[in-house]
Amino acid sequence: MTLDLDFSNVSVYSSEDVPGIVLLRMNEQSIDTTLTIVERTLSVFGEETPIGKLWIVDKKKVRVREL
């Protein structure tokens, strides 16, 4: 789980290099915003695994791409 946008480049990372990436995209890094986005992320963990995938999570949605 990271705030580093460099991890969003799927051509650099493969599922062999990393188990999965969860990228948190926030305009503001306040505690409230961070908790909201982490809660959104955790709610989706019950439905889908991040293993072998890049998740990009913001306040409105969760996008999932294969690594």
C-alpha cells in the first residue's frame, strides 16, 4: 500500500516482482481522507484479492488492473 504514484506504471512491475500494489490517490493527505480511502480499500478486499494486481483507490472508486 503506497501513496507513491511511480507504482502506477504497470509496465515497470510484474506479478513476479511484487505480490500486488495498492495505490492510494488523494488530493489531500489528511487523517480523515486517508481513513476514508483505506476503509474503501478494505471493504473491497472481501470481494477481490490484490494479489497480482494494481489497485488504484481514490475517494470515489477502486480501479483494478492486472500486473
